[in-house]
Amino acid sequence: MPQYRSVFKDETKLDISYVPSKLPHRDSELRLLVEFFSFLLKFPAKMSQRVIITGDIGTGKTALSQRFGTDITREASKNGMNLRYVHVNCREYRGSLFIILHHIISVFHPNFPKRGYAAEELLRNLLQILDEENMHLILGLDEFDSLVERESSEAVYKLTRLQEMRQNKSQRLSLICILRDLKTLSRLDASTRSTLQSNLISLEKYSKEQLRDILNDRVSLAFKPLTVSEETVSLIAELASSEGGNARFGIELLWRAGKYADAENLDAVTLECVRKAVSSIIPTVRKSDLASLSFHEKLFLMGIARHFKEGENAHISLSEAEKAYHIVCEEFNIEPHSHTQLWKYLHSLSSVGIIETEVASFGSRGRTTIIYLSRISAHELEKELNALLEKEA
Ligand SMILES: Nc1ncnc2c1ncn2[C@@H]1O[C@H](COP(=O)(O)OP(=O)(O)OP(=O)(O)O)[C@@H](O)[C@H]1O
Ligand SMILES: [Mg+2]
């Protein structure tokens, strides 16, 4: 029996629930959050805070809020202060204020009865608990949109304006509301909206370079040394960037690519592992797209597929691709088309999204076109093309 080996050192660092201790490229947003709560850290009973975090899918909203929650709790306890952060995904509780509040209370009183209360009573109960414990609670309401959609404006109003209804009493509850799209808030009345929106943190989509930094951090946490090359990380960053700068997509891809490497007993996560991983998540190239290519486009693509299959190449130049195409033509006993024709094929292949191209300059040698294959496994592509070409030849 061959000994089981793995490229992973610690797979849990790629879990969706794992919150890394550092969040590259979110320093200023984290600082802003700290800034919003700095007064509260000094005088917890004197104020409460409401913050909104917004941004597209996978821009780090949840991670940012959880990181902040852990950091501020630690900071507060150093100062001997009773402060807690509780993170709730509203969608998990079907956006119901009642179920959400019940869940929060059960964090403090696990056996709290489920029946016999209305949401408003639960809210009062929660405040009473916080008063008794002399505690300030920061509530991270993730996927806040589901709460806004399910509940009336009034319910959200109560939750957000709670403190004003408790005049002359200690401030106990702060909110961090997390949502992708601010448009959801238009359902709320103007005053609730304005209280919420005064402290807004918007997360921009990650660029390819930023995604690369995020992924490199995870690589060093989750993988054994030298198992993931720069090229592999770049390819994943590129793909995550084209999926809307979504870090989650990148991390999932990294994990799956590692799984493919282990399944094939490789000692490194190759580019081909990444291509397999991406086509297992999203069907990037449809078979019908391949079938509708012309005969020579298929031959040309076949040459490209073989190049990527045979070595750990991140790209291929047009002239190399042309050579590979000539070899395929020879095999099929067919006269190759001209260089100008190949240009056109290249264009149509990239517009269908099977390959990507880029013009690169190489010092004094001038410019050259280079071709990438990132969305489909080279083995898979060759197999498909073989089947199609056999039918046509
Ligand atoms: N700056 C960062 N550094 C390290 N990891 C990050 C960073 N930003 C996001 N991530 C990771 O990427 C994944 C997605 O991030 P997160 O879940 O926070 O996104 P989100 O904005 O909440 O997305 P959604 O809108 O889908 O809920 C998580 O695994 C998170 O740990
Ligand atoms: Mg989230």
C-alpha cells in the first residue's frame, strides 16, 4: 500500500467558517470600525453604536465583522469590561426577529423557553439580561436584508432605535448590520434608514493582486511548503477576480485544486488541478460551444490543449501554438491554414471564452500574443476534441 500523502498541512484554514487573524487589504476598514466603537470602549454604558457593512459577494463583510468582534472583545476584557460580540446570520433564522432574538437570548440562557413571548417582550428580556450582567452587547446581524424583507419597518425600527426608548438607562446594545445591497433599506422608513446609514463601511471588490495576497496567506496556513506555486496562485486569483473579485470563490478553488492534487497523489497543486477544480464548480465551457467550432479551429485548439496537458505551462505563445497546430494537421493529414487565419481562430476561441489571450512585450524582441487556458482541464478538452474530430475527419 502506498502511504497516503497530502499537499495539505491544515485544511481547516480553508473552511468557510475560519476567520484568519489577518485580513489583507481590509486594514483601513477594520480601523474605521474600531474608530466607530472607540468611544464605546471607553464609556460602554454611555453610548451605543450602529454601523452598516456593505459590499458584493465575497468581499469580506462577514470576515471583517467577525474579526472585529473577536478583537474588540479581547480588548475590552483586557480593560476589565463586560463586552460581548454575537454574530447572527439572519437568513439562517428565516429573517424572523422573534427567532433571532430567541437565539441571542439562548446564548446567555440556554434553556430559555421558546413559547409565550412576542418579539417585543424578547427584546425587553434581552435588555434585562444585559442590565443584570452589566454587559454591552455588539450584535453582528449578517444578511440583514432577510430581516428587513421579512419584518415590518416597525420591527426594525424598534431594534435600531431601542436605546432612545430607554432614556436615562445604560446603553446596552450596538448593531453591526451586514448586507450586500443598500437598496434593501429603501423598504424602511426614512428615520430608521438615516440612523442606520450614518456609519457606513463599503467594501470594494478585490483586485487580482489583492486576491493573490489573500490566497498566498491561506496557502502558507493550509498547505505544506512548496506545494503551491506562484503560477497556481496567480491563476486562481485571476479566476476569482473574473468572478467579481470574490475571495470565497478563490479560497474554495484553492481547496478543491488541493483535493484534485491529493486524489492524483501529486506532490504539488498543478495548473491542471485548478482547471479541473474550476470546471467542477462552474460549467465554464459548454460542449455545444466546442461542437460548433470549425474543423480547423478544433485542430488549432487541440494543439493548444496538448501543450497544456504535457507540461506545467502557465501560457503558450502564438508561435508555439502554431507549431503545435501544424503537428496536429500532419497527424490528420491535412494542409494547415495560414497564420492570418489562425489569428481569426484565436479571436473566436477567446470570444467563446475557451481560452484567454494577452499581448505581452518581451524586451527588444517586441510584442507577442500569449494564450492562457484557465477554465477547462486540458485533459478534458483534448478528450472532447478527439471525440469531435474523429466524427468529422
Ligand atoms: N481580506 C481578506 N483576507 C483573508 N481572507 C478573506 C478576506 N476577505 C475575505 N476573505 C475570506 O473569503 C471568504 C469570503 O469572505 P466573506 O464570507 O467575509 O464574504 P462576504 O462579503 O460576507 O460574502 P457574502 O456576501 O457572500 O456573505 C471567507 O472565507 C473569508 O475568510
Ligand atoms: Mg457573508
